[in-house]
Amino acid sequence: MGRTTRKDNRDLPHPRPVEKVELSEKHIRLRIVLVIVFLLIGVSALVYGVLSFLGGGEGGWQEITASTSGENHCGGEFIFQYDVGGSGLGVRTEYRQLTELYTETMIRAYQLFHAQSPFEGVTNLYTINRHPGEVLTVDPVLYEAFQMLEESGRRELYLGPVYVQYNNLFYCQSDDQTLEFDPFVSQEAAADYQKLASFAQDPEAVHLELLGGSQVRLVLSEDYARYAQEEEITDFLDFYWMRNAFIIDYVADTLVTQGFTRGVLSSYDGFTRNLDQRGTGYAYNLFDRQGQVIYGAGTLQYAKPISMVFLRDYPMNSLDTMHYYELESGEIRFPYVDVADGLCRAALHNLLGYSYEGGCAQVLISLMPVYIAETFDAASLLNLSGKGIHSIYCQDGVIHPTEAGVTITDLYEGYRIEGE
């Protein structure tokens, strides 16, 4: 079983909106980059009535980027749009302070959640994975992320070895290369994934003790430790596709704490935090996949701070090559892995979840049992809506919102809203 993992540092594209895109039967990743490159980032923050979107030195809406002149950071996976100049500090001073804070948090997040590299003075996932049985002190940001998953009862964090295999699959350049890693094609791979998933399911086999005071200890059973040594497994824990949900909450909460609230932060993989408390109108484009076609089904209108999570079983931008692979048959492998057997699974092609109170991590954790499932349970989404986590999904041309009174406009031809 191959245990290598690949890294990717490509620049994040600046996508443009489309209404309808035919997915090619082959090489979906290349076709999507050329045609769809849609605003999962950025368009989630279209501001009505703002004419100076890029603003320049005179203030207004500008894209804030993390500095590239220092340490590595994860800013390339995010777009941060901010209305500069309203703090009373002066445009240049506010821009400088905002950029410095944003850069600092992106560097820290990159290091804390990194599972493949160590950093001096930082106890991160890499450190924990390579020191099982030892009591380690982690940053409170990382400790809180562990705590959220533990309290939810979710075990996806322990699928690290499975994620390594999916990572190898996603970086394949041809179907022949995928045979070793694709559990839907190879019985041997499926058996390996099931074996690894059985360890991930079992708290007796692997668990992270949260000892208080930001101290943790990774505990492995003798069987798992022996198996890991035989198979050269080192990545027991990994947030993998969930990582940016926790990172965006950390960065967004830091910005709010420091008084920077007139902006929107979005990641390429579907996580958005709108911080704006001024009642400004925003629009978020809704997507739906039907067969091999992706539609811009409609537009969600909102005007208050919000946390959004968009889950999809298809790629939409160039960075998605890290988490998706399309076979020549048209089937797509994606990163939402079921702890039951290690197979990627999605009950819907796409699902948007959002909350006006909780962060993206909370929304994601709530949606996971509904989305990573063999069958779709609409009643569960309605129950979540009663707890403040709302959803919008599409089926057969019908847009289903769970929030009463939500405003959805610009319906694509043939689409309608449930009950209308």
C-alpha cells in the first residue's frame, strides 16, 4: 500500500460566474478550469451598490492578500474582500494593519493544521502523529478544533491513512495510475480502505486524549501500532478536506476580535464567513448539478453576518484537482469519506448549509451525517434548521430552502422554489 503524499502550492485563480456548464466526459478538471472557474470564492460576497470594488488607494472594496515575502501560509486557498477606509484610522493605516493581521493568522493556521511538515516551536498535526503516547501541548486554536470534533462524536479526524490514499488518487494523471488507489475499482484497495476505516471507527484502536490545558495525547492500540509499523503509516490524524472550515473560523474570529468586520472571507473549497454587521446586501450564487451539467440555479440574498458551507461532489476550480478526480467513464472521486468503509460518499450532488450564529466548523459538523450518506434524509435538514443551521438543496429543478422567508432570486430557466 503506497503511503506517499503530495503537496500543492499553486496560486488560487480568480474565477468568473457562469450560468450553465456542460461537464466533459473526459478530463473534467481541465475543462472546468477553462470554462467554469466560478465564484465559490468572492461571488459569495457580491455587494449591492458598491462601485469601487477594487478601490485602489482611495479606499472602498479591495482584496486583501497575505504577504508572500515571509513564511509559507494558506492564503492562496482563500479570498478576503474588505471595505477599507471606514475605521477612522485612515485608508493606508487600516490597509496595512489589516494585511499584517491577515498574514499573521494565515501563517499560524498553515503551521498548526499541517499534517505533513514540522515547524520549529509549533506542535501541529505532524508532531502529534509522530509522537503517539506522549503528552503534548498544542495551540488553543488546534485544541478547540479537536474538542469540537470530539464533542460531536465524529471520527473523520482519524481517517488520516485513508486520506493519504485519496490524495494519491487525486493526483493521478490517468486512470491506469488510479488502479492502486481507487477502492471502487480495486478489491485490494477496497479491503485496505476498509481495514483502515475499521481502526478509525474504533476509539479503542485510536483516539486523541484531551487532557485540559491544551494538552493532548495520541493513543494507539497495540494492534494498530503494529499494523502502522508494518504498513509505514504515520498520518493517523488529519483534518484534510475539513481543514479550511476550522481555519476560516479562526481567521474570521481573529479579525472580528480586532474590530475588522467590514469584509468577507471565502475559501476555494466552499467555506465562507461574512463579517459585515452593517446590513449591507449580499448575494450568494446557488449551484445544482444535473447529470453532467452544472447550473447557476439561483441567488441567495442576505444582509447580515453569516457562515456558509457548500458541499459538492464535483470540481469547480483549478485547486479542486487536490480533492477530485474524474475517470474516463465520467465517474468522479471526491474527498467526503465515510468512516464506515473508507469510501467517498455523497447523498446529494450539492448542499449549502449556513448559520447566522455558529461558525463554518459547526455548520460542517452538523451537515456531515446528512451529506456523507448513502441516502438523503431531508427531515434531518429540517431538524437542523430548527437549531439555527439552515440549508438549501436542489432536486429535479426544485430549490428547497429550510429557512422560512429566505429570499432567492434570479432563478435559472426551469428552476422553481419549493412551494411556489
